[in-house]
Amino acid sequence: MKRMALFLSVILLSLRSTSEVVSQTASFTQGKPIEEYIAFLQDHKQTSVDYVLGLFENADIVILCERAHPEITQYELITDIIRDRRFIEKAGCIFTEIGRSSVQPLVEDLLMNDNLSDGEAKERILHIIRNLQHSPLWDCTNYFNLLKDVYYLNKTLPLKEKIHVYPSNMPFSWKGMTKEKYAAFYKKKPRIRDKVIAEQIIEKYREIMNSGNTKKKALVIMNYRHAFPHLDVTMGTQEKRIDNVGGFLMQEFRGKTANVMLNSFRVLAGTTDARLSWTALQNGKWDAAFALAGNPDTGFDFEGSPFGSDAFDYYPYQHGYTYNDIFTGFVFYKPLEKHVMQYGIPGVFNEAFREEFTKRHRIKNDQTTKKEIDEMMEELGKICEFGYDDKERMGKSDYKELIRKWLKNKDENS
């Protein structure tokens, strides 16, 4: 059983129909010339880590807009940020969309404990992962790695400098869960999720601010639209307000919250949970400009850059926003062809959890057969990784062709 693109339902914001989305593509002839973007990048030398950490000079909360959940190279960047002395000294706490708030005590107990053997630490992390989400198993490898990396970093730090990780998703427990309770949870989840996540972050952050802790800055990792401000969009013939975690945090901590987009791809109309349809941002123009500038590891504010005034095509519904309207800034960390999707947690399926995993699928009432569940456990108990060119999992995309067209046009006009 080949694992399909497991991130579709979370990155798509439940695209209801192709009639509700708008195609926002950059023309090869319209807009600012690509030379303007290249010149900006060549003049801008700030690294992505320096840019993100620099935002803490004026902001108390910095939100990173995560790429597709399984993409693992973005967590190399996140780890570099966390390990930096500036983060350790100024911030020291991380809020994540992944992980229900109910496991916060388990995470805190792990990360503050210096007396575990490597085997004990791994087993505690696996226990957290088994109970991390309201899905039968959160199988993206990068969250396991995040907890492991923070744990071993903390072992080198005194207590007052240790990093705290606060999972902030909606409270949920598999203990005593039934089909009826699960169905009720999923019915209310879309309506209240962003508000609940934001409220939990706000409550915990207020607690930190009112404590004797001298570090009062926070990194918040939210996927896709959860990192956006509140949006007003058109869906078919209806105007709709989309409330997002980022919007709630920006309202609560006005003028003290920054949000940063990581370079990624954009989802197209017609995407479903079974079929991903995607392409490059701005019809390949941005990625081509970065390629011509040498694909620098860099970050910058959208305001004052040629990128900021471009139409916000990362989000497929009809609207009038530019990138500068949505994000404080942008980080380019590795070109699309070097992004890696990875899932699987070696060691997660002991005998007890094999039985529990099967039980959870029955509670979900998803009609998965025993054979399919067995195949799933076999696959998710080991590391599987692939790139964006894996057509079986990612579908076919024209992103390379579009980028090449910009490169060809630039070469012909030189």
C-alpha cells in the first residue's frame, strides 16, 4: 500500500469545489520585470535565520507558516533557529499547531528531564507521538525529530535556558473515545479549531509574560492558512470571513506579532484529498528569480520588496490581497526540487499500539480493512521519503516547466 499525499486535507482548507476558487497566475509579459526581483535578491544578503531572529527585536511573537506538514527540510531551518543563542536567550518557547494541548504535560516532563537514558528518551517521545493527535497516528517524521532535537539541546543547557515546546491543538483524548464522541468532535472541530488554538496560545503566553521568566518571546509554528491574518474572501457568490490563528494573535498582541511565509508551492483548483493539483507561485516567476540569484538562503520583509505587491496566489479563493497584506516577510530556504517529504516513525508500533491503532480506525468508522491497516502499520513503522517529482504521491506538476520558461525568457532578452 503506497501512502498518498497525506497532507492534502490540511493544506487545502477544504476546497469545496472548483467554482469557489480563482486562478491567479502571473503572466510572462505582465507585471514587474524579473530583473527587478533578481536585483533585489542580489542586494539583499540577510540569511533566513538572521531574518527570523531579527524580527524578535520588535515583535514578541513570530509565526512561521509551515509548508506541507511532511516536508522535512523546513525543520532543518527551524532547528537552526532554535539552536541559535539569540533564540535561547530571547525566546526559548515554541507553540505548535501539531500536538493536542492535552499532551503538553508529557512534552514538558520530557524536555525538562536530564536524567533519561537514550532509550528512555526515545520511548517517551514515541509515547507522545502515539497520542499526539486526534488522527490514529501523526506520522510526519519531523515532529518526532523536533522533540528529539530540543530534548538533546536542553541536556546541554541550564534549567533557566531550556527550550519549552507547547503543543496547542484542540484538547482531545483517545481514552474512553467512542464512535459517537469522535463524530461529535469532528463535527464541531472546523468551526472552532482556530479560535481554540489561539486561545490556548494566548493563555499560556500570558502566563509566561506574567511569570518571573526574563524570556518573553515566542516562536509559533502554524501550517498554511492558520498562519494568516483573518481573511475576507469570495466563495462562489458568497462573501465569507475566514478566521485564522494568526488573525487572533495579531488582534491580541497588536503590533507585536509578525508572520513569515516559507517558500513553497501553491495548490490549484480541482485538488481533492485523493488528487493533488499544484504549481509554482506566481507562475514560476519567483522561483526563477531565486534560481538566477543563486538560490540564496535568505529572508526579507515583503514591504519594500518587489515580491510584496504581487497578488497573493498562495491562497486559491477569490480576493484582492497582495503578499504584503498577508505576511510580514518571506524566507527562501532551499529550492522546490530540494524539498523532501518524509513520514514514518520507526519503533512506534509495539504490540500494544498495533491493537490501539486498529481500534482507533474502528472508532473513526473509516471502513479501512484489516489488511489495509496491517499494510499501513508496516509502512508507517519505517521512514519513507520522496520529492515533489514523485508523481504517484504528489501528482503531476508543471512547476519545472514554468520556471524554465522564465529562465529562457531572461536568457533570450539578455
